[in-house]
Amino acid sequence: MNNGVAAFIKDYLGVKSPKTAIILGSGLKDFIDNIEDKKVLKYKSLPEFPESTVEGHNGELIYGMVEGKEVLCINGRVHLYEGNNPRKIAEAIYSLKDLGIEQLIVTNAAGSLNEKIAPGSLMLINDHINFSGRNPLVGPNDAHYGPRFSPMNNAYTPELLEKIKKIAKQEKIDVCEGVYLMVLGPNFETPAEVRMFAKFGADAVGMSTVPEVIVAAHCSLKVLGISVITNYGAGLMSSLPPSHEETLEMANKASANLCHLLTEFIKKEG
Ligand code: HPA
């Protein structure tokens, strides 16, 4: 346990008692405009939150109000393909737990493995497949946070999934639901890999989210996961090869719907 980090964040940002933290994925930072009375802490001052080296991923914690609710926003996550030790991700999530956060919203940009899920769609994640070969819980277990062998049955909290589906319906925002598969990256998949992942039962593929959710499940944080589908996986629907530029552009386009959905969720459940 390392309460020092939480104490530092609390002090620096004047954090009171937010229930919700949000991790913003690639190209999804528009949500920051919805935060009022913002206070910002750059990761540079926080050794436990390693800085991202990827374009489109800033590195800062933003604390403020959305619809009258306190929110802590992680703008710019780190990825394992940058060479980060997965334990760093565990430390960052445990600091959220130490701060009293109860629910974590994780967003990402992902490629579709399913012809029915077109670029521009919002996919609510109902489960994942860890194909990254890495795990942030490897190493000594801190029993203060959770057990050595952590169950993953309801890692994406069914109750939050039901709530967000209801809100999406009320707000007339189209959403679909599916399984997210994480690859280590940084290369995009081959067409053969895309076909294999689809056969595994995955609907979307990306290079993030799974480590954060594994740690969140370990320390009993509720999780809501949302993928913005930015492209079809390589070879699917005879698409052009995916690119980071296309990912950012499509994420920006779909982010209005995502921002609306997140804002309504926080208003009602934050
Ligand atoms: N593959 C992996 N990660 C991604 C993709 C993809 O097609 N699109 C956005 N992130």
C-alpha cells in the first residue's frame, strides 16, 4: 500500500470525495471540455503515473465537476507497448482506490473484429480477453487491495452496464455490446490474427484497458468500459490498413456521442 501518492494527489488538486474516475483513450479528450472548475496535475510530478510517449495521449490528472458531480479524469494513459512495467499501471489504479474512487470508467479506441460493428460505433465492453501476454498483478500480492488469485467473472460491472444501456436508450444514442481483446502492440494485427480473434469470440481489438481492468477487479472497483470503434480490423470488409491517424480522426468524430453518454451517466450515477 502506498497512501503517499493518494495524499499528494488529494492535496495538490484539492480532491474532496469523487466517486468516479475516467480514463480517456486515444482521441477522446473532448470530454475535458465538459469538466468545470478544472485543476490539473501533470504526470511529470507523479512518478507513479508514467508519462505516455504517444501522440494524442497527454499525461495529466484532471479534477473538477461534471453536472455537479466530482470527477477525476486520467487524460493520457500509458501503454505496455511503450515498454512500461505493468506494475506501474497497478500502482496508478491502486492510488485511485486509495483516493476513495468507487467506479472506474475506461474508454479506448479499438478496431472492429465484427462486420456488424462499423467504425464510429460505441461498444460497451461486457468482457475481455487478455491476449497481451502481460499481467499487472504479477509479483508480490498486496492483500490490502485484494486476493492473490483474483476472480474476473464480473470485471465489467453488470449493474453499470445495465445503467449505461438505459441511459443510451433514453438519450437515443446507439450503442452495441461486446468482448474486447487486448494485444500488446504496437503493430496493428495481421488479417490472419483478425480472423483468429473473431473466432475466439472477440468483437474489438486494442492495445490498452485490460491491465487497468484487471487491477480494478483486484481491488474491487466497479468498472464501465466503452470502446470507440475507429476502424475495421486488418482485412475485414476489405479495409485499408489501419493507421494511428485514422484512429485519432474517427475517435474525434465519435467522441461527441461518447461525451454526451458519459456526461449523462455522471449526472445520474456519479
Ligand atoms: N488494432 C489494435 N488497436 C487499435 C485498432 C486496431 O485495429 N484500432 C484502434 N486501436
